[in-house]
Amino acid sequence: MGVQARSDGARRLASSDEWSPRSHSERMQPRRWPAMIHLVQPMPGDTVSGGYRYGREIQKRLERDGTGCVTSLEDLDPRALSSSDVLVLDSLYLSKDIAPKLLEFPGRKCLLLHYLPSRQRLLNDGHRERRIRLEAQWLDWAERLLVPSFRFAATLPSSARRTKEVHVTTPGMSRAFRSPIPLLHEPREGEPLCIITVDAISSDKNVGAILEALRELDSHEFVWHIAGDLDRERDYGDAFLEAVERAGLSSRVRWHEKLSPASVARLLDQGHLYVTASREESYGMATAEAVARGLPVVGFDVGCTSQWVIPGANGHVLALGQEEEFRKTLLVLAANRGRLYKLAQGARTMAERIQFPSWDDTYDAFRLACARPVQKHKRTLDPRAPGHFG
């Protein structure tokens, strides 16, 4: 009964606090959309990054509906735009100076904030201070901020929360993660524990903490699948690969770079346990996808993890800094497959109850945030508002 009650609460958080669908009456009201929405972001190759995937999903729908397009900052010509157009700048540009050509743009100016570059852990004090100054310039330039969660919005600089309109446009869940989940089977004799991690190999994602715990599992058969970018922090990635080899775990680690959502979903369906040691998330798309596929989760309390994972029911959530507790939790679950199986049962129940938005839902929220009339009076941050606070 306790699990069901908490699960219902998690469902409400996922469907109401983080995303609010338009009511039927609101859908039926005519709405004047801006002439064009121009989403400005770097043009990447394939990647598992949540921010890039968000941009690609929005791009497909803007182009499908003829309501906007995606371009890079280098190719953007603000002189060709009208005052009714909307510019949405991706947060990847926040570590650069504002391009002078943007200052004269007469239309609506928005920032799509997946993260703040100044919060990267490996920055020295000088670089961090410079990025904070650059972010302040961009925040001053923008009229509206589009963020993935209320929790991330609450961490924005206080000046931005006081003076800007902040709209929550929660990332969607791809269809591949919403398909029927394979049947759960009890652990088989001699079956290796299958651990899944979908994270870039970087200091912020802290995959080294997982490696340190797995080094102590010599007496237990396991395989660790890692889907992530090795090039985001090349030095960190190289050091991590060397650490895997020194630990004698090369034969137990399986690398998967630049997987499609469908491939990630298939990988998750092979797993017994999803593990993330990330120290910084604005939302946690990979964790949300693991929850949607019914995997037990072990991770730190970042992003929206604590809204989806109930300790002891469908996983374990540790406070940031509890590295030793994190290690012990992994060791206990590896040694007690029966306990892990019970978590897996709870994870399947949770997956059935949580209602994540689709990318079409996210697109609706994104477009509505861009088109909403400007508020005459700024309001204080109010997490009770379903889709907006300013």
C-alpha cells in the first residue's frame, strides 16, 4: 500500500508539476503564433546528450508544421527577421560573448537553458568567474528562460528569477521508451548481473565512482554497459579508460557510443540495474528513460531523480557527497539478487504509473512558452504554477 501511495505521488509530480497539458477548452481557443521560431544551437553529430536530443525533437516539429527552423549562430542573420519572430538561443552558447548582431534583434528573445556552463566541476576559479559573467550577460539579454524542471529553475541566479519570465518545458519521452516492457524474470543460476549506465564520460557524470564500487565485485559475475560520449572531456575519458584497464575490468565493460533512442531502449531492456553517479543534472533524461523501462535505479539526488525513484521501492537515491553509501548500496544489491529482484518488481509498477510527456507534448509547451504574451508584472517563483512562473 505504501508503494502504491508513493507511486501515485510520483505520477502526479511527473504529469502535473513538471508538465501541464493544455485543457480541452484551451486547445479549442484560436491562438496567434509568432511568424517564426528560430532555435539557434550548434549543429552536432549523433550524441546521447539530452540537450541535443531536445533540440532535434523540437526541430523536427518546427519544420513539420512550418512554424520555425533550427540554425547555428554563425548562419543566423537577424536583419532578415521581423519583430514578430522569436529567437531561442541554446545554453551551449553561454560560454561565449554575445554576438553583436543579436543586440539589435527587435523580436522576442529566449534562452533554452539545459544547464549553466559555469557549474562544470573541472573549471578553475578564473574560468568559472568568467563564465558567470558571460552567463549574466546572456541572462540580461533574454526576456524569457525555458528550463527543463522547476528544481533547476530554483537554482537560477536570483536576479534572473526576479526579473525574467521562466517557463518549464520538460523534455519528452521518445516512443521507444513508452513501448511495452519485456516480461520480468527471476534471476537465473549463474546469470551475470547486467548494469547499465547512460552518461558521458566526464567529471560531472562522475562515472569513476561507479568504477570504484565495481572493483570490489570480483566474487560476483557482472557486465557493465556504458552508453556515452568519451570525447566530452578527453583527458578525463582517457584517464577513465586507463583506470578500467588497471582494475582488470576491461573484459566486463561494454562500450556503446552515440546510440539512437531505440538502441538505448533495447540496451535498458537487457539490464538488471541502472546506475548513475552524476553530480549535476537539470532534469535527468537518461534516468527518466530507465525508470520508464522499469529498471531499478541507484543514483544521487540530482535533477528530478527523487521524483521518480522511491528509496526501497524502485531504487535508491543518495544525497550528494555520500560516495561511501553509494558504493555500499551497489555492493549489497550485487550480492543479494533476491533483493534486487524485488526492486525490479517495484520498478515495473512505477513504470506503469508514471506518465511522462511525449515529445509532441513538449513541443506544445515549448511553442506556447514562445508565444505567450509578455507579462506586465513579474511574479515571484511559484512552483504551484503548472507550466510557468516568472
